[in-house]
Amino acid sequence: MTFSLPSSTFPLAGWGAAPQQSCVVFRPERETQIQEIVSGAPTHSVLARGMGRSYGDAALNQDAGIILHERFDHFLAFDDKAGILTCEAGVTLSDIIDVVVPRGFFLPVTPGTQYISIGGAIAADVHGKNHHLDGTISSQLIDFRIITGDGQILTCSRNENSDLFWATLGGLGLTGCILQARLQLRPVESAWMTQQSLRCRDLDTLLQKTFEEDDLFQYSVAWVDCLARGRSLGRSILLRANPASTKELPPKIKEDPYRLPQPYRPTVPFNFPSLALNNFNMRIFNQLFWMNHRDHQSPKPLREYFYPLDRIHQWNRVYGRPGVSQYQFVLPLESCPKGIQDILETVSESRGASFLAVLKKTGPANEAPLSFPIEGASMALDFPNRKSDLKPLLERLDRIVVQYGGRVYLAKDSSLGAWALPEMYPALNQFRDVQRKYDPNKRFSSSLARRLELLGSA
């Protein structure tokens, strides 16, 4: 049968704006068209892509097929008694919040942006500020439907096709094309959080507060000043929160506790010049950030707590045309204090390669072979791509992470060498076995998979 679906060839990039690669893009409208693309598109491989919010090349497929899910954005069912939502894979977390919060529910697990698709969230096995208590999105995922490399449509859960269920979580789209999912939501009393801001003057204080008081708050995240050195290394603002009950809210908010505030959302209109981000400017910014977050507790709209950067549209443009590389790693509990210190000292010595970092406590790993979090602490650092010495610095960080028994988050990665993958992900061969079982001809692939030799040899 002749393949007849239209396609367009144009450059794509992730949220980090680099690398930019030419891809053959399909926009199917029906499941049968996705099946047709998977089985018959004249490209050497295909890959599903949601909102394109992964930073590097995880959602790129250079000179090959990309299946956009922008037309698979429908809600299919919502049981407001049990809190079970069924939706297509292209629905975003923001879409879900708009629908379910006014009905008294919220996502049990959400990452730092609401502008990702459910399919992408599953493919990255996203985690949030409560991983130490609630794990990844796997904990709220009941089941999903997926098209595999041989064209089958399968339902996957913990009890049905469980090997494919776990391999797809964190599998970066390499096990198939997710069509729809069922999620178990969590009841909430309001659209607000009770947030506590706490200054931590150094790394020891931050880790002590993060690990010894983790039972006091359901959600916890720290903004770390990477320009601080010496005794102030690790200076940070710890932002902890619990869902706000109605009795905790001010009278005016209590009148309509589920109303989602819609703040003005400015846009960064163009790519900033490279000189805009420099040590001098960022030291001022970090100092103002420190001064404006005194120790206090107050109510905060849930979107402001969970998604602070989403308040600025196209905020990635502040890094200029070269873009940004996000380096997110996790270290195990026993080695993270020394390992994080070594990494912060290495970054600090690079004279402002990264200005801010985000630190979160992580809980035990799940059964997904390529899931990122392990019990310990995770840190994410943003590096402007304009620095000529960035690649050697990231390679140094990779070796430190391996030395301390950690791993990097593949959904954010754009630079890791293939040598490090089996060191960081010891269950890699388990993933490969499942991937071969359901996609024996390696119909699904990505630029990241080829760079890391993730699928192994034929």
C-alpha cells in the first residue's frame, strides 16, 4: 500500500533551543493515521512529540519522522466522584488543571512546568517537589494505550503488559506512541498552597533542613545561588508547602477557594543579547532574590508555587539565540552531601557558568528501568550555551556524578556520552530487552537514542 499522509520537513529544537535539527513532521488527526505513519512512513524511524519541552534532543529525530500530538488533546472522561480522568496523550497539565481544580482535584505529581503533554510526562516519568513522598507520575497512572513498533494497540498497566508499562515510563518515546491515559487525581480543598520561605546560609544548613524536616511539608524545593563561594557555598532559599485547607485561607479567598487566579503573563519578545547574562547582573539578581525571600509563611496560588517560571512566556529567550543546557542529576542518599559540594565547587570555579540551581529531595526508585529519581537529592543547573568551555565542564560533572553513584536526567540531557549510560542506568539491558520485544525492527528512535546508543546493537 502506498503511503499518502502529508508531511513537512523543517528544523525543530527542544526548550533549550539547541541542538536544532531537521525533522520530517507528521500531524495525524486519527489513531489509524498514527498506525499508518508507524508502519509505513518512508523514514528510517519515527518518534512521538508532545509540547517539545524537553531541553536537548530527547524529542528530536534528525532526518527522520516526528509525530506531533497537537490534535490529540481531548478529554475523554472524568469521574468526579472517584477523581479518575481519561484523556488523550496531547492534553497538557495546564489543560487538566483548568478542568479539575474547580471540581476539587489536583495532580498528585507535577513537574516544574504545566506546559507539557501527558504523553510526554509519561515518557519522561516526571517527578515533582513531592517525590520523597509520592514518587513519579507512575504513582497516579492507572493505565495507558500505546501503539507499538509492530503496529499493535495495547493497553498497559501494572497488571496488563506490565513490562511495557514500566519500560514506557521514562522510556522517552522509544517503546511506542502513547495514545491516551487514565490518571488518579487527588482531592484538594482549594486552589492554594500554604508556603513557607526559609533562608539557608550554606549547603549544610540546606541539606539539614531538607532531609531532617521533610515530614513537615508535602512539597519542598530550594533555589540555590551558584555564584556563592567559600562559607556561603550552597546559599539558598528553601520553599516548602502544603495544600491549603479552607480554614487557613483569608476570608476573601475562602469565599471561592477553587478559583484559579489568572495573573498577567508577560512575554520575552525576542532573544536577549549574550551580554545580558553575566556575573555582575546575575550577582545582583541573586542578591535581590535572597533579600526578597525572608523567612515567612503565607498562602500562594498553586500555579505560582509549582510553576514559577511559567509566569513568563518564552522565558528561555533570556539565554539568547545559542540557548540553554539544563544539567539535572541525582545522587544517592549516602553520597549526596559530598557529591553536591563537589559539583557546586566545580561550577563555582567555572566563574558563573550556572547562576542558579534547583535542589529537591528524592525518594526511592520505582520499577521503571530508565526512570530518573533514586533516593537522595536531585539538582538542576542551567548553563548558557554560549560558553566555549561548556562541554568540558559538563563532562567533568558527568564523571563526578558517576563517581558518587548518581545519574543524569535523560529528558533534560543534550551532552552525555554513551560511555556513561550503563554506569548511570544499571537496568539499561532490561529496558533494551522490552524495547526489542515490542519493537523488533527499531521503528521508534530519536537523536538522543542514537547519540547514547541507548537501543544497543541490533
